[in-house]
Amino acid sequence: MEFLDGVKLKPRHSRFERFRRRVRKLLSQSKAATATETIPLFDSHEQQQVKLGKGKSTNSLSRPHRDVVIGEPDVQGRFAGNQISTGKYNFFTFIPRFLFEQFRKYANIFFLFISCLQQIPGVSPTGRYTTVVPLVFILILSALKELVEDIKRHTEDSKVNNSKVLVLKDKQWVTVKWRDLKVGDMIKLTDGSLIPADTLLLSSSEPQAIAYIQTANLDGETNLKIRKGVSLTANALTAAQLADLKGHVEYEAPNRYLYDFIGTIYLGDHPGLPLGPSELLLRGSKLQNTSWVFGLVIYTGEESKLRLNSVKTPLKRSHVEKLTNIQILLLFGTLLLLSILTSVANFLWNSKNEKGTWYFEWDVSSFMLQFLTYVILYNNLIPISLQVTLEFVKFVQAFYINWDEDMYYKEIDCPAVARTSNLNEELGQIKHLFSDKTGTLTRNVMEFKGCTVNGTVYRDDVSNDDSLRLRDLKDRVGEKHEDAKKIQEFMKFLAVCHTVVPERKDNGEYVYQASSPDEAALVSGVQKLGWQFTERTPDTVTIKQNGKDETYDLLNVIDFTSDRKRMSVIVKDRKGVIKLMCKGADSVIFERLKPNQPGVREIESHLQDFAQVGLRTLCLAQRVLTSSEYEEWNTKFHEASCALNNREGLVSEAAELIEQELTLIGATAIEDKLQEDTRVDC
């Protein structure tokens, strides 16, 4: 028998061996899928059925994928073009679709019915055109309104499709319109540019091919997010170097999942490097605080994730329109009842006075004609002027929305834009308001407010006699307190276990860019206490304490996911000690701790105290690995990371193998600042 940190393993039937066989099986299936289908496309029907895709994909084993050669654009038209259309109508669909939309309104159906009756000779007590003319006027007015609004959409589409981007051709940057972009093109984007297509980040002007993007058009979040380029291509900083790249990229077929991407890049003799969502720049995002980036176009036009999450402009009906339809049905029922009653009354009167009214011809057909006459006579119960008034008021009101100064956002010069006036009456009719606190009641601005180390609570603002101030952490290390070693270990953990990128300003100060504001808050917090994170390369992280640099080899990063609720890094110090550092929610960290570990109950109590005052908490735990343990695990982890099918599940399973038997070293508390004028007196 073999033992791995106290876990008994059978030589040929261990979890590692079973996991290895499963990965190899999946990889062989992936290669077979590549040989049989490398250019799958979603048909138009599938694309039109897509709803908002913020979740995770299922990563099924039958999921097809693509294989694209770097720098060889899709000149054969195998993939969708980059031209998009958000218009509601086109030249051929305008009349049928417009008429369908208009005659979903029961009032228009009623007036069309009355107009037809008025054309029957001898039936109408009014003129033949008294209803049809107002009805045609309503339809023309509505058609003009729809045309104006749809022309605006097509104008915006044309503006977007004709935007310019730099594309690499014959080692030269050539200006090309967005609509002419193709899968396989290499493009250059500059600071402030919108991203024209889903693009694989190859290199950038920043160290380690870092780029910062804003995804407000995708998910509404205004904070900058970090994307990291492929390490194999990070040194391609010129057009000539970029043109010399030889290889191909295998990646999944187009799908709607914004936060999911699986692929592998192969350059030269390299065995392959896994790709994930952190290397993907999505169409609709905006490049910020980055001078330039080079990228490879992988999804275009209607196959981009942004467009797959869009649906054709629907034919919407407001609550008022639905209510009006019901009321018109009631009025129509009343009209029929009145018509029947008066027709019967007319029949009875004629029957009683038949001798004196011999000049009235009376039979069953006369009864029906009288009934239709009364229907026309009473049609004013349903006012046709109401439809004209509603259409005109909504059309004009859309302009007032555009002109509203209270809806103008001065910081980014963004006024309100009413793209349609069909639903104006829905504005302000809020039935329920749901808030998840983060980013709504709060500003998504984090600050390190406290922690617990070795049974002692340290707070930014001391609220009771049992707590110490955060600055006491540094003092205790300097005084060589009995907790000094534990505190050192805790602080180094926070300075090393993250994905933050440091940026040094001209004045020597460091600014930390992070995809998660929680991580930036923790790294900034420990910097103030004397443990400064100073440098990150693809293979190392460096921290500084008391003027001394400490560099750790960065062996692996296991990213945070909503399912895992934790992230881990594996590092090796200069003494050769390999450590797994894992931080995450208490519910997932506690179940992975060594049994009978002291201090766990105290930390649980401290976490409850932090939570009661609205602080966000994280637990920190680590484990020392032997070289043989790490090497055996890393082989499986690399195989899982390169799998095209079910990669997330395989990586999660591989992480489970190593994220066990952890030692708890503490917990942190972070405050998410409330929005201005938010009251907390409830």
C-alpha cells in the first residue's frame, strides 16, 4: 500500500489511477471528435432560441469544437460573418409583421369588422368610410412610428458594422471594417476601443500580457476586469513577431455562456496550453487602461457570445394594452347584447304593428340586417379616437425621455435613449424590487476590516475589549510575540494566494488590479501592514517585508468558481518547500480540514461575529506537499486542464484530490462600502 498524507491508496486502483484513466478516455474522445467535426455551426433556429446565458455550460462529452490555424482567416466562409443586425423589420417582413402586431389589438380587429360591415349596401346607417378612414390613419401613423424607430436601429447597426479595426496582413497593420472581420484574423486594439468580435488575447502592452476591460454592455458591471494573455504568445510584441507565430487553436463551438470558455493552443512543439475565459475578450467589452493588445478572432457576428445572448426584437405588449384588450372584449359583448335587445324589440314592435306598417318588409333576413345595423350604430361604444391618442402620446413621450436631463449621466456623456415607444406606460410600474446587496445597495468597493489569527481577533475599529487593532499584527511580529510566527504565516498567505497584478506608479507606490475586488482589498490591506506584494510573472510571485524580497515559484493556480467556492495556489519557496494555499467560504474549507484540529470552534465564533456586522468572510488553509505528491498530482491536473470536453468537471475533480487534509490558519473580514445615502437603520 502507498500513503498520500495519511490517505491509503492501492497501487493500481487509487483515485489518481482511476482519474488518469478517465482523463485519457476523455482526451481520446476529444481527438476523435476533432477528426470528425472541426467546424460545427449553430443553425439560425438554435441561435434565435437563445436566452440570457450567465450560467455555466454542461460541457457534455458530445460537445463539438473547432480547430483554427493562427493567422489564417476564414476566406471560405465556413463561419458566420461579423455583420450584425438588431432591426425589428426588413424590406420583406415589414408589412406582414407590422399588420400582425397591429391586429393583435382587439380594437383594430373590431374597427376592421365595422369597416367591412359598412361596405354592405343597405346596412350601414352611416357613410361607408366613416370608420375605415380613421382606421387607415391609425395604421399609417403606427407604421411611420415603427419605421422611424427601426431606421434608428439599422442606422446604429450600420455605424457598428462600418467601424474600423486594425488587422494583420502580410506583416502590416491594415484598416478593415468590422463587418469584414473573419475567424482567424489577428487584430490590434487600442485603449478605449470596443472589441469587435470574441477575441483570444495573445499579447499586450502590459507586463505578462495583462489587459483591462469593462463589461458594462454584457453584465452591467462597471468595475474593470483583468484578462491575461496566453503565456506562449506574450512576447509577440511586434507585427513581425506576431506574423511568425505558427500553430493552431482548438476550442469549443459557439455557445451563449458568457463566463465559460474551453480551448487549447498549440505552438510549435509545445504539448498544448489550456485556455479559459480569462484569455477571452468578448464582443461588446471595452478595452481600458491598456495601450494596445493583439488578439486572434475566434467567434464573429451572430456566433459571438453577446449576439447568442440576444434575441430578435420581440413584439411586446404593455400591461395597458393587455388591459385594454380585455375591456374591449367586455364592451364588444355589451354592444352585441344591446344590438340583440334592440333587434328583438324592433321585431316585436313590427309584429304588433304589422298592419299599419305594411310598407316594412319583414322576415328572418331583415332581422339579421337590422342586427348588423345596430352593431354599426352602437360602434361608438369603443372609441376609435382612443387608439389615435395613445399612439401619438407614446410617440411624443419618447422624445421627452430622450430630452430628460435627470436621466443624463454626465460622467460618461450618456443620455437616455428610447429605442421604442411601445412600452412607455410600463415605466415606473414596479411591483417587486429584489436586491442581492453587492453592487446594488453597495458600491463594490472593498476594504480589509479585520481578521482572526491563532484565536485572536484583529479589527480596524475595535468594538470590544477582546479585539486588537489591525496594526497590532505588525507590532506583534516586531516584538517577537508568541503569535509572531502564526501572524507571519497568515500575512504571507494573503500576499501570495491571489491572482492580483501589481502596477508600480512613478512615485514608487503600487496599485493593484484584480478581477475580484475582494482580492485587491486583501492585498492592499496587508501592504499597509508591512507585507507588500511587488511583482508577478507567469512563473513567480514576489513579496517584500522589512525591505527584503521573498520570491515564490508559482506552480499552479486553481481558479475560483461558483461551484467550488474557493481558489488555490501551489507555490515553492527558495528552500524547496511546496505549499498548497487555499482560501474560500467557511462551508467548503472546514470540510477539507484535518480532523481534530484545534482553534476551529473559536474561528467559527469569530466568523459569526464578523457576519453579524455585515462583513464578508474568507477562511484560509494550507498544506505542505512532498515533491512526489505534487508531481504525481500535477500530471493529472495538466491532463485535465487540456481536455476540451468536461474540462471544468475534470479540473474540479483533480483539485479535490489535493485540496484535502488542510490546516486552518485564520480568516479575514472585508467590508463592502454602501452606496451613498443608503440607510442602515432597519
